[in-house]
Amino acid sequence: MTATVGTGTRVLPPLGPNRRFKVPKQAERRLGNGLTVIAVRRPAVPLVELRLWMPTGRTHLARGTMLAQTMLSGTASMTSVQIAAELQAVGGGLSAGIDPDRLMLSGAGLVTGLDRMLEILADVLTGATYPGEEVGTERDRLVDRIQVAQSQPAHLARTALLRRIYGKHPYAVQTPDPAQVHAVRPAALRRLHAERVHPADAVLVLVGDVQPERALDAAEKALSGWSGAGHDDELPPAPPLEPGALLLVDRPGSVQSSLRIALPAVPRTHPDHAALQLANLLFGGYFSSRWVENIREDKGYTYGPHSLVEHSVAGSVLIAAAEVATEVTAPALLETTYELGRLATLPPKPDELEQARQYALGTLQLGMSTQAGLASLTSAFAGNGLRLDFLAEHAARLAKATVAEVAEAARRYLAPARAVTVVLGDAERIVPALSALAPVHTEPARP
């Protein structure tokens, strides 16, 4: 391998061997109220990261989003300002968010403040009051953010792709309608909190400079009084992808087009997962991939094409995305299809696969190198019924995956005939060229 420096070149040293994959010390306890607590020791700095995952099931989108926005707006004993001040006093903070699978409370603080942070968390979980003034303020902010997002091409393209992939499944719509957000009132949030914010099947992850058993004891002391059976509607399995006509979302006057392609994928526990991850890296999953080399480095059609496998509780899907100039929309799609087809029909070269393998193993180590990364990884796995031991197993599968196995995964999942394609752009300018590549169904852009 060589690199150009000025007018000369120098030989880069070879990649060193991968470090042995070590799972950090951890402990787990299921409390009497149904809450699972996982504590992981990572003593890099005197901090502790907190992640609380609560399954949401089928929740009214506007109310669920507002619940996350306002959960920290006050309790029976503290206002939102007092909550923030108490957390800052122990070097900490908390935030809330929601996606189609989970309601998540996240935070970090000094290890010496863990007990107090858990006490505040318990107060929010058991006594959030959703005061009217705070709810009104956050409601207006959320509406503003949604309206801004709905003016962005990337948001519109993803919205169209989700509708095309998931149809009537709850995953199909992931941004609430502003009018529905406007209609949310504090009483509805208090009812939703009583229904959904409960310990059954919830997972709390604590990662940091802590003794795991001591952290479990602190969590049990603070949260054992959190109760409630709650109400869950389990999500149905995600529907299989249904290839068909290219969906063109018309955005008149657009100076660029947003390409989105969905391909089938498998969950983390599937035997094909490691091989598919490597096949995706070869296609478009990192900077040295074929797709990036083709449409960015060679042809200059785009700046940052990328592809990744998105894992959700109800299913997994591989998404490829690129923003290209309007005049090269069809050529960019043609090259994308070419790279998918080439990978699906011809085995990769051993040295190309080895480079992707080194990247996959390296990023796996990197994702565990910080307390925050390890906490998020542990929480994501736990929400899908996995533990950190899975990482060691996955690393071993990545290390052992053969050229033949990766080629088979590419054939099975990345063949262009299996793709769902969505293009957002100016239909008047791009339909003629796109129609030469595939049947095209056009619809207007909508939020």
C-alpha cells in the first residue's frame, strides 16, 4: 500500500493484528418489578453512563413523541429547572427520546452522583406531571422542528422510502403530523405515561467506573418502587420487501436528486449476519467501498454515498442513500445497479474482503472504546434480547467469514432484482432517463 506525499510516495506500514476481543466485566439482575438492570465496568474516566430502554409497541405517534419531549418537564416534587439543577450538581444530565421500538432515557454523570441520578430518574418515572405551560412550549418547538424537517429533501426521501417499504406497518410513518401534535394535551400525556412507562420488560444499563454489583444495588434501591403492569401492543413482524416500479417523488425545481434503495437484510442473530455485514461494506458501507469509489471518486456524481443495515425489533433492512446532481440521476442509479449486480454475481477478491474485515473488526472495537459507546451498544443489544457476549461471537464470525460465504450473502440479499428504489427529484427533468432503466411510478412530494 502506498500514499502520495507531495511529489513522491511512501510505503504505508501493514495493518497490525486485531487485538483480542474482550468483553468487560458485567453483572445483571432482574428486579421484582420486572426491570432488568445490567451494569458494566469501564473505568476509563470517573463517570457513569445510563440508558433506560422501555418498549413502546403501538403508540399514537404524536402523543408518544410529545411524551418523550416533556417527560423531564417536572414532577410532583421538582420543576424542570430544579431537575436540571439537581442533575448538574452531580455532574450529570438526562434526556428522553423515542423511536418505533422504544422510549429511551439517556444520561451521564459522575460516579459519585450515581445514587442521586437514579433517585431523580425514579422521581421522573413515577411522578412526571406534564405541566400545561411546559407542554405547550415543547409542543410548539416540536411542531417547528417537524415543519423544518419536512422542507428537507433527505427527510422527504426517507419518508417516502419508509412508506414504500412498510406499507401499513407502524414503521411506515415515523414523523408525527404537526396538526396531531398541536392536539396533544397534558391529560393525554399523563394517561399515556401510566400505560407505557412501566418496568415490565424495561432494561436499565449502567456503564462506567463502577463496581457492577454496587451499581445493581443502587439501581434496586432507587427503582424497586417503580411499579405498574402497563399496557403493551407488540409490533407485528415487518413485511418482506416487495420490488416493483421505481417510485419517483416529484419535487419540481430541485437541483439534486435523492436516491434511496432498500434491500433485504437479516437480524443480528441470523447465521448470515456477519457475511452480509461484510458484503455491505464491500458495496457501500465505508469509504473504501466499490460504490463510493465508483460514483464519488471516479465519476464525481455525489459527495457521500453510504449504505448500512438498519436493525429494528420487528425486522432488518439494508438502506443505501446518495444525493446526486439532477442531470446525473439516471447515470448514478445505473452505476449503483451495476455495483450491486457485480457484487451479487462475482466473488470479491480475497485482499478486498480482508480490508473490509479489518474495518469491521476495528469499528467493533472502536464502538466499545468509550463509556457512551459501550452503553448505547449494550442497551441496543439488550432491547433485542442479546448481551455483550454476542459481540465476541459476532467478531469470531466476522474473522472466519470466507469469500464464498460473503459471495453467497451478496447473491442472496444484494441482487438488484430484490431492491426497492425511491428517487426524490424534479420529475420533468429526470423521468425520461429513469424510464430507460426501469418502470417509473410518479407521485407528488408529501410530508
